[in-house]
Amino acid sequence: MNSSAQGIPGLPDLTHPHELLQFGSQILKGSLLIVFLVIALGIAIALVSFSLRRNSLEQSVFFGEWAIHYSQILKGLQHLALILVLLVTGFFLCSTLSNRYHYWEQARVAQVAESVAGDKLEQTAPQIRYVAQEPYTYTTRVKDKIVKVNDTQKVNRFLTFAGSQIQVKLDQSVDVKGRSSVYIVDYTAEYKVINQLKDINSFFFEAPPPNGYSLLSRYKVERDNTQLQQTNPGDYGFPFGLEPGAETTFKVTYQAQGGPRWVYNAAGQLLSKFRLTAIANFSPVDFASGIVPSNKKSEKGRTEFTWIFDDNVSVKNPFGVFTNTAPIKNTGIIPRLLLLAPAIFLWWILLLYLSIPMNLKNIAIAGGIFFACLLTLTYLGRLISPQLVWTMISLVLLTLMWGLGSTRRASLAAIVCTIAGAVLPVFGLLVPYSGLTLSLAGLLSAVWLAVRHWYGWEPSSAAR
């Protein structure tokens, strides 16, 4: 995994030893507080009973009532303590799983980004430069007088190409680490030049190599099938002469390697009779910078893009092709579900308590099954669709919950509670229509409790 991927900030993670120790100390403090409160209540009952020892009738009535209440409180505290243990443990389990899943999602995004990372190969359009003499006027001081002087200066001007025919073939490979994609570019371009000037016949053909390459080979510039030689290393300007009204053709070829993106930069020039064909011998690939190609043709892993501009078209952004990666969708859904899972568990347990008799064993088993289902969803959701995974897990969960009731009606009540309190809420957090699904789950829960308590639908009075 990528080292830059991080978990959710501020969320406890039990895989970190210091957080585990801190969690244990907090649980110990909370448990001791509850124990002291229960003991204090027992001592208070004993003291009141002792104070009434002279009146045996009042003592027996008080002690009998409070003994029953104290016994019920102890029994209720057992259920409350078990639910709190399951709830707190489940929260830290889910927060840890949420951190792990978030870390995995970040690493997956980083891995995809790394596969298409790297400098883009940007080919800048060549230019036909010439030097022109232009008059200009300036003022100077001569013997305390301001004198206006007329002079000439040399300025660089550029000639527009009469036509451009460019073909680039792209193959894709991987770098030494086997992570990032690398383009292998075979570039061929022909430029037609017509001297439309009347008094200038000396020009420079400036054809720089692409920017961002890691390897450049077989770079060659030809004029009318005659190769031009570089005068100075690193200087890609080639002088040539062309009489007024005459025309000539330049051809630029090279092979290069670079990042997984190739673009052509018109450098602000007006494009006339321009044709660029980019042939990508891999997939998936798409056009870059939003400049829609005039034609696109795909067949057997080969995609051909063609841009055609007939007359005086200005293209501001560089345009070309890049390796298209499949979008990573639905990120953050499982971590959000895991953070809300303890609340769903609490709602489900309350529905069960209000529907069928529950004992400590049933609560412990039901809690273990619920969080085991979430654990399964977390890791299977990395391989296949989480919605499909939860559908399969729900069938297993409903089958197991059938055994929670001692009669057929009690089992049906457990099934209804599980659907309304667990299956639908979890499924609602996995689908785009979360609000609608959670609303249906809440409505089903309310309707079920109304039918159960207001219309006398009694499942059973005994539980396993």
C-alpha cells in the first residue's frame, strides 16, 4: 500500500497499542463506577431496613418491596451492562474496521493515480521565424535640446504554416517498478511553408523536441527530403532561404518516451489546413483537454483520434490523448456505515426487547452475529459489490434469527425486527437512496411496534 494513505483523523483504532491501553483504562474506570453505585444502593437499603428494626411490620414491608426492586435493578443492570459492553466493543471494532477500510480506499486511489503519474509529453508546434527591419522613433537630449530621432530596429516575426499533417503512434508500457505507465511515441509531422512576403527570403525553422520526455531518439528534421544538420548542440533552429512566392516542406520525426499523456500545443498560432492523427495501440484511452476530436475510431484495443482544422482556427489549450483509468466510485460508504453500525445495533436490540422476551445468552449471541456480519461485509466488500454481499449476508442473518424465538410467532417477530432494525438500515447506507430506505425502515419499525402492542399480537411469553 502507498505510505501516503492515512486513516480517518481522530478515530480510535485498536490496532494501535496506546489506544488499546487507553480504551482498557476507560472501561475499567466506568465498570468500577457502576459497581460502586450498585453497592451504595444496597448499603442504603440495608441502613433504612436497620432503622426500621423496632417496627417489624414496616420493616418487612419496606424490605420486601425494596428487595424486589433491588433484584430487578440488578437484573436490569446485567442486561444494561451486557448491552453497553457489546455497544462499546462494537464501536471500537467498527471504528478500527472503518480506519482500515478508509486506509485501503486511499491506497487504492493512490495506486491508480501512481499508474498514470508522470510528466506529460507536450509537443509544441514549430515556428517559422524571420528578422524584419522596422522603423521606430525615440527622443534624446543634444546640447540641452530634446531631439527626435528616426531609426530602424530588428524584430522577430513569424510566418504562418500553409498546412500541417501530423501523425503520432502511441504504445504503452510500464516503468522499471511496474507501477507507472510509460508512453512510447513515434512522431511524424510535415509542415508546408509558403513565403508570402515580398522583401524577405531568410528564415529559421524552429522545431523543438517534446517537453517532458525521459528518452529522445532518432530526432530528425528534413527539408524537401534533405536532412538538416544542427549547428549547435541543443539548438533546434535551422536557417533556410525561400524566395517570395516559393514553397517548401519540412518533415520532423522522432521517437520518445515519457509520461502517460501526449498533447500538442499550438502555441497561440492560427491553424490552417491542419490535421493531427493520434493512434493509441492500447486501451482505455481518451482525448485530453476537452478539445473534441473531429473523428474517433476504435477497434480491437486500438483507438484513432483525428483533429481537422481547415481555416484559421485558434486552439488555446494543448490537445491530445491520455490513459483513461476507470473511475473509483462509492468511496467512503463502508466507513460511514461502520461508524453508524453501533447505533443500528442499539436500535435493533431495542426492537427485539420490545417484541420478544430476551435473556443474556440471546443478547450476547445476537450481538456477536451482528458484528460478525459487518466484519464479513467489510472484507468481502473489497472484492465484490457491497450491496450484493449484504444481500447474501442478510439471508444468513435472517435464517439464524429464526431460532431466536421459542414459537413460530416469536420467530416471525424476530425476523420482522431484524428486517426493520438491521437489514434495511444497513442496506440503506449502502445504496444511493439512503434517506428513502432508512425512512422505510423507520416506518416498518413503528408499524410493527404498533401492531405488536396496540392490537394484541402476542408472539410468545417464553424465550430460549
